[in-house]
Amino acid sequence: MSASGRDYLTAMLDVLVYENVLVAWRRLPSGCYMLVSHEGEEIRLTPQQADAWTRGAFAVYLALVDQRRISPRIPGDTPHHQLE
């Protein structure tokens, strides 16, 4: 995986943790990734597997936001106020 691909993956994983989809993640010395679920399960993935898993999880997260079933916690994302 290229450096830019790795940066993209880590950014997406950080957002998934921030948005409470994952509890935590870390990059292992072997180059693999360890993801921690809310059930406490530690999921060890190769970089390619982590990329596929993260893209899928991110797609589900965005679909839930689009359906207004969950609200994102992204900084600066404030409700729009109507002008009176």
C-alpha cells in the first residue's frame, strides 16, 4: 500500500473511531491493522483487508447519516438556523 493510501486509510479509521463506529485501531509492527469492536473483539487485518473493511464500514456509516438514522459528530457540523 502506498504512503498516500495508508494516510487515507488511517484518516478513515480515525473518523470511524471519532464517530463511535469502532472503539480503537492501531497499526501493528508487521504492517497489519488491529481494529477493536464495541464487543471487545480484536480484528487483525492485512492492509488490503483493512482497506476493504474500512471502505465498507464508512459506506454504511454514510448511508445511515443520509437516512438520518444517526447524526454525525464531525467538528463544526452545527444545525442550520433559520433567519428570522
